[in-house]
Amino acid sequence: MPMNATVAILPLLLVNAGFFSNLEPALAVDARAESRARPAGQVEPDRFASGEIEFIPGVLAGIRHPSMGLVLRYAPSVTWTTYDEMRDPLILHQGMARLFVDLGDSVRLVGAHIRQHGERNFAAAIVHEEDGGRLRLEFLPDIDRIAIDGHFSRLGAVWEPTHRQEYSVFGGYSSFGGRGEWARRRLPKQTGPWGSLEADIGVSSRNAIVASTRASHTTFEPGPTFLIWEADTGVRRQWDRNTEVTGLVGVFTGFNEQPVGDELRSVILPTLRGELTRLYGLGRQEAELEVVVSARPGINQLYARLDPRVTAEGFLDWSWRDRIGASLEAGRAWVFDEGISLGGRILVTGGGLTVPLTTDWDLQGGMRIFRQSVRFGQDNWTRGYWRWNVYFALSFNSELFPRP
């Protein structure tokens, strides 16, 4: 039996066997309208409008006990677009398993596995992410339809010996990218293991020392293989009751096992990160402002390379009486090549509104604007274009679709 079919029926089989204590269906429908414009200097400048309807039925089953929990989810995404025939939608199979086990009062084991297989539209300005849908300051391939294959595994432990101390160790294996030779030329497959250690140690009621280290071995198909190690440390301070600031400094080391041409074999660079979180409350209104600025290298999956980059992101979430929620977000990234000359720019901004219709259903709407431009060589800028997107969504409140 194919793996996707197995993932689809596994929750139902276990429920029928009496293993799970609950079974929860869920549904999301998302309608989007998009236009996209390339500058006149391109080979084929185009300005067009298109639309999409994404339909996500799902089933979730799990068990919950005071000391453990297990959840299985299957939620395929079926998308109809205006540039494809109705009988030929994009279908993306999505399965997930999450597990936690408490060992005593201070140690928790955590595991997760996510699987995706099918077709996806990368041209849409809105990109759904497992982390809750926040900004993704990454280059996106200009592809309306591409076959992808991916899975992400994560296993580790969190130890909290006191209410001021928290330590964690995690490891995993991830693989994501195009499926087949044609697709991998447009979106190289990024595969490899990783591991991380983190510590959060409170030294007073308002101050804490935070430190982390991470190592990974990443192979691109096609492309090079990178061995990466990074570490940073810093201080988190509760400035007042509603304001928290964090500052981190560190080092990044990357080694390219198969450099091509004038690419650098190894790179050692400093890293910086600053965060500000501010809470506002007035009556039954609440708002949270978060600003993050960072300078650190990152993996550019679209071009299979390491890119030093500087990013600035801002998020504002507002709610009123738990009835209406609104959000604004903006992010900018400046990407550099190995010669530390400008190699790319990314801009994402947008906002959304959520209105509960009943205890189970939400109506959502919003807009997002995305722009990216890339430079090859000294003055050869390409792929510079705008995308803007307006969306309306009807969603069922369940663990299938967690809110950001």
C-alpha cells in the first residue's frame, strides 16, 4: 500500500481498534486572489490576475493523559486555480504525528514527525508554514505548480529543574524540495541531520542568561554539502511588567565540502540578534508588539548556497474581548554573497482580521505583499517582481489549524 494511503487511514484504524480516546474532523476553505508583475526589462513581462480556492479536509485522533499525549493528523490540501482545469487540482498530502511523555515533574520527552507529498503552488504570495504562518523571509521560486516531497522529524527532551531554569536537547532529520529531476533543478532538495542544545538560566527575578548551539549537515540535490556549526549567548531582561528585551551575540561556521568556481570553502562570521516584546492592555483590548533584528548567515535553498543576511521583522497582534483579532506584520531581508556585496533583497508585509462566527467557526481575511530581487554578478539584477494577495478563509477551530 502507498505510504500516503497508509498515513490517511491509520488514524481511522486505530480509532476502530479502541486505541484513541477521541476523533476530531476539521475543515478549512481558503479563497485567494493574486496579481503579479515583473519589470519591463524581463524577457516576458507580465501582469495578470489569478485566483485560487484551497480546500483542506482533515481528521485528527489522539490520546491525552496527565503524563503523556499522542496525536495523529492527516489533512490533504486540494487547490483549484484559474490557470488549470477544474479536473486537475493540486493535491498535497500532509500527515503529522506528535508525542510527549513526562518523566517525573521536571523532564518531558517531545517528538514530532511531519510528512508532505504532492504538488504545491509556490507563486502565491501567501505561503502556509507549520510554524503558524508568520513571515518567511526566504526567496520563493516563481513556479505555479511543482511536485515536492518532504519530511521533518524532531526528538528531544526539556528539563526544568526550577521555575527559573530550562534546558533542552533536540535532534532530528529533515528533507524538503522538488520531487523528480525537473522539480529539483528549480527547487533543490535540502536533506540532512541536525542537533541543538539550549539553556535558559534565570539569575534574578528580571534577568536571565540564554545560550544555544546547533550543528547540521546539509546536502543539496543537486548542489553542494554544507557542515554548519553555530553558537550564541546573551541576556534576556524583563525591563518592566510589560516589556522584555533580549540581546544575543555568537559565531557561525560553515564549511562547503564541494565548492564550485570562486565559492568560499569555509566561512566564519559573527552573529547578532536583538528582540523587543511589549504588551499593551486597555479595558478588554490587548495588543502585543514584537520587533526582531538579526544578522546571521542562512541557507538559501533556492540557489543551494550559504548567504550572510540581515533581517528586520515586526509583528503586532491585537484582540478585543476575544471576539475580534487583528494582526500586522512587516519584514525586510538584505542578502549578501560571499564577497559581502549586495546579492538580494526581500520585502514582506501584510495584515489580517479574524472574526469568530460561532464557537467552532472563524472568518478570516487579509492581504500580503511580497517582493524579491536577486543579483547575479556585479550589476545583473534579475527576478525582481511584486506579488500581492487578498484572501478570505473559513476555518474550523481545532488542533488541525492552530492559530499563530
